[in-house]
Amino acid sequence: MIRKRAWDVMRSEYPSVGSEQTLEEAAAAIRNFRETRPDMDAAAVFDGENYQGLIGAFTILKALEKSALTDSLRLSVGPEDFEATFRDECHQCLKASVASAVDKKIPVLPPGEPLFLVMDAMLKADRPYAAIMEGGKLHGLVLACDVLKELQIDAKESG
């Protein structure tokens, strides 16, 4: 059985962005961080010093979907003009603030939380991340792939 706690697997290094920054800036922060940590596809969002939630690559794509991939856009411009219009719509959407798309439903847990409860919180929230906080300060993130790694290690050790 896994006896590890959130602090044992949390990542204390992660990209971060301000809630007033643009989605384009958030995407760049994630992309730049992935150069050294290719499995990290989200950034912590702060309003000043206050943690607000996470913005992930998929969250940004969902924001683009709402404005740039609508059926009305496809039907209004026709196939020959769609690519240029789509590009322009994406460019406009990426100017939106991070605050407009931040995911605030990320589970927040204390550093000493048993890993199986971290996993349970992530599953209940249907989110691939958990924020590890104490005293109002973000200490790190736990990703689903981190939990899975620990489950695999535990299975090898017990089997």
C-alpha cells in the first residue's frame, strides 16, 4: 500500500502566470517550461500573491473552441475563407485574460495528505492535477502521472 504523502511527490517547480496576463502569454509560459519538463502542461495562476487555480494547455484549447471553432463561424465564411478567419479568431481569443479561463476547480490539499486521498480528490474533481497548499501558500502541484508512477512502483514492490 502506498504510504507516501502529497509532499513526497509534489512538484515545487512549475510555470506560473498572473491572472491579468493573456492566454497567449500563458501558453508561452507552459511551452517554455516544457523544454525542461515535457510532462508539465499547466501553469499556476496568481492574482498578486494569491493562488487562483491552474491554466492548462487543454483549458486554453477549450477557450479557443468557444470562439474559433464554432459551427456559425464555419458556416458564415465557407471552406475557402475558413483558415484565415480561424487564424484571426484564434489570435483574438489568445488576447483574452487568463482570468477568463482559469480552472478554479482544482483540488486543494495540504502537504501531509496521504497520496491515496490526493488521487481520490483528483478523481472526484475530474482534474489531472492537485494543488498542494498550506497557510494560503502554494507549495506545489501533483499531476496524475506522478500518482500513477507511485502506484506502479508500489505494485512492483509488493508483487
